[in-house]
Amino acid sequence: MKLLFVFIFSLVIFPQSSSEKIVWQENQKLTWGDFRGNPLRSASFVASTNTGISFQYSYSIQNGDMSVEYSVESFFSPEGSWYIPERVSPYILKHEQAHFDISELHARMLRKNLAGKTFSKKIKSEIEAIYQQIEQKRRAMQTKFDAETDHSRNEAKEIFWQKYIANQLAEYESWN
């Protein structure tokens, strides 16, 4: 007897208004043209980046043997991301790219946690627990990044975070 299950999760900071996504790539950085949402001019910041992790997995059980396949991607949502043109700069864009990079870092962490893992018959709850743990860490890091950098206004903290994120991405390069 063969059983096959497929699950899809998509997590973002804010709800998406479109299904279009830009998948994170090492050599492709965000441009202001990627931000297509309507600016929130009353916000205390001048840009907002909507990123998340798409996660799909399937498993099958045949003759008591379990086989698991999964796909993890970090993404940017153009329609959920916005900026105020007259108030932004390349420096702000680099801050927004860092939000995307944080999501990629956590996608790599998820891949690492899933790689080679042996699951029991409670696979759904085990995978969900791993996923929720990573998502909680991702959201916390996004919040801490904005709090410590004051949405990019604290240049010393911004420099620290840019280096920290780059180092973390390098540390998890094997799970790219």
C-alpha cells in the first residue's frame, strides 16, 4: 500500500494581495522597481518589504518505508512591498534587501533542519513543529533588525546587521 501526502505552507510578514513572487537568488538584488504596493504615507518608515518562506513537502509510505521530499524557497512579494519615492535612497534599499536576506537565511535553516532527518509516523506534526520554530525565529529576527536599526536610521547598527546577516548566510551556504 502506498500513501502520498502533499502540504504547502506560505508564510509572510503581511498578507499578500497577489500571488506573484520573486524568489531569492544570490546574484539578484532588489530594485525599487520590484516594489509595487501602494505606499503607506502615514507610516513612520519610508519602505516596507514583504518577504516569507514557501515550503512544500510530500511523503510516501511504501512497505513500511517512508520517503520525504521537500522544497523550500524564500520570496519577496512585489504587491505587498512599497516605498515612498521622494524619501528613499540606495541606503534604504540595502536595508530592505536585508529583510529579504533574513528570510533566505531562515529558509536555509529550515533546509538544514530537514536534511537527513528521520521522521516517525507523526511526520505531519514533526515537520509542522520544525517549520513553526523556524518561522517564529524568522519573524523575531525581522522585528529585532528593524528595532535595533530603527528602520535603518541607526547607521552603526545597520552596519552591524548587514555584516551579521552576510556572515550568517555564509555559515548556512551548504543549505542554499
